[in-house]
Amino acid sequence: MAPTFLLVGLPGLEAAPSWWTLPLITVYLLSALGNGIILWVIALEPTLHRPMHIFLFLLSMSDVGLATVLMPTLLGLALADAHAVPASACLLQMFFVHVFSVMESSVLLAMAFDRALAICRPLHYPALLTNGVISKIGMVIAFRCLCLHLPLPFLLSHMPYCRRQVLTHSYCLHPDMARLACPGAWGAIYSLIVVLSAMALDPLLIFFSYGLIVRVLQGVGSTEDRWKAGQTCAAHLTAVLLFYVPMILLAVIDRFKLPLPQPAHTLLSYVHFLLPPLINPVIYSVKMKEIREKILKRVLPPKVGCAQ
């Protein structure tokens, strides 16, 4: 493997890389602040130590991790126009990008499972989703993220490369690096299966869960009951669409070679990675009454002189 990979910056901004520094830093700081508040409130409020809020805690962790691991190369390009990245640093970034991406996908799947149980089996929900079950789900997510993806950087570091090591994004991603390997490199097959096992399977299972929810809601008596049940899923479904729709669009564009301008393609990849960490805290703070009330309780000072 050559000692460096070459990253591609945002097309059209090569001459003035500092132009997009401020938006990048702003997006990251807002993402860190919003998700930090969610983590802080859930950790400190015992009443929020319930399955859906525990999964939200894990989702915020993955959002913060994903935004943080992307920043070194993005800011390097924006501040110093640094396109060359050592192979070791690129492989490390690739590993953590996919760990946090798969963690987010896995947590979204767990949240869909939680919502399906709560709506389809409300009487059995407390007995089915106990603290022990939540712990086991957390262990499965950790295994899926870390153990299955740990071999990827080692496989990529030992594969033969037949093409110039020029990547098509501003950060190191597995598909981008694997496509540079020589044809027949067996490591690329394993790594492709590992990545697709999450990013292709999870959205299918999530939408299957929502199909079950929709079928149950059709049998609910009143419109008001359906509305209340649907509201419990609104925040999660929005987060799912934010995360998967840009990814699916990118996959379709790459698969069918659609004539999308490179700047639009690059911006779509930024939307996929940077928009969910920015928007998810806002969505959950607005849509989930318990989260909103606890945030206001912690952030706003208590009113003096009010009767208790």
C-alpha cells in the first residue's frame, strides 16, 4: 500500500478552502451541543431510564462520534487544503466512520423494534423489553460494530492496489478504498459483505416493523387513538428517513451511473453524514414531550416564589 491516500475536497471551493470552514465548525458545534444535552438529560433523569430513551442515548452517542470522526479530514481540507492523508490515519478514520454509522443504523433498528412492540403488543411490552433484554441488545450492537468491523482496516492495508489511491470524498470510506484494490482481492469480498449486512438489511427490517405498526393502527378504533399512536413514531421515522434516504440515493446514483454533477454528489454525502447529528436532537426535543420537559427543567432556572 502506498503511504498516502488523496482526498477530494468540495468541488468548486478548491481555490478558497476557508470559505466552508465556518459552516463546518458551526454544524459540528451545534451537533455536539444538541446531542450533548440529550445525553446529559437522559443520564441525570431516572424517569428517562426506559427502553426508548436508552436507545435515544445510544443514538446521540453515535451521532456525536460520527460527526467527530469526520472533522479531521474535513477541517484539514477547509483550513489547509490538505488532500494527502497517511494510509494509517485514513484506515483509522474509515474504521470509526463505519463503526458509528453501523451503530446508528443498529440503534435505529432497535428503536423500530421497540416501537413495534409498544404498539403491537402493549400489554406484553414491559415483560418483553426488560433491562436484561436491553443489555443484550446493547451487547449485540457493540459486537456488530466493533468485532465484525475490526478486520476491515487490516484487510485493506494488506490488499494489493492497482489504481491510483485517489478517493472520491473528503473522508475515508470503505467502498471508496476497496474499489481501488486489484480485481479478485478476497478481502474486498469479506469487507463488502460486512458493510452491506448492516446498511442493506437494517432499512428493510425497519420498514417491515413499520408495516406491522401500520397494520395494527388500521385496526385501532378512533382517529384520535391512531393519531396518538402515530405521534409516538414520528420522531423515529423522521430520523430513519434522514439517515437512509441520502444513502439510498447515493447508492442508486452510483449503481445506475446517473448524470449527477460532482458537487451535488459530494453535498449529498455530506447530508448523509452531517445532517442527522444536527437535526436528530431537534426532532426528539420537539416530538418527545418527556425529553422536552426534562430539558426545560434542567436548562431553565426555577421560578422563585411559586407555590410548590
